[in-house]
Amino acid sequence: MSPQFDGYMDLKTLSAYSTMSIRTLRRHLEDVTHPLPCFRPGRKVLVKRSVFDQWLSQFENRGRPSLAEAMREMGLS
């Protein structure tokens, strides 16, 4: 898949692109707080690459998540 490709991917293709399992991707589609945006023409599930990349960027993390959470709770970040 070329870096310029911004087409729609089914879950199998998205799984290969993201290295997430199809089961994990399906869980993210139904997530209440941060659902993965998708298109559902009929029974097919399609996700646009740029939309997936943007959605995934909200989970970027630096350092240890538990330490960052503890610092937020103490008002230090």
C-alpha cells in the first residue's frame, strides 16, 4: 500500500495496515468513548485510511501511562 493511498479499507485490509486484529478493530467500532469512525454500506464495514490515522493519533502516549495518570491526578501535568 503506497503512502499516498487514502482509500477505504475493509477490516481485513485495515488489520494488515494497523497490525491490530479484526476482533480488536470491531471492539473499537463499538467503543462508547472513542468509537472508530466507519462507513457501513450494507453489511460491509469500511474505514478511510486518513480517518483511521487521525482517530489513532488520539491514543499517542509518551512515557509510562500509569505515571502520566498519577501525575494528572496530583495536578502535576
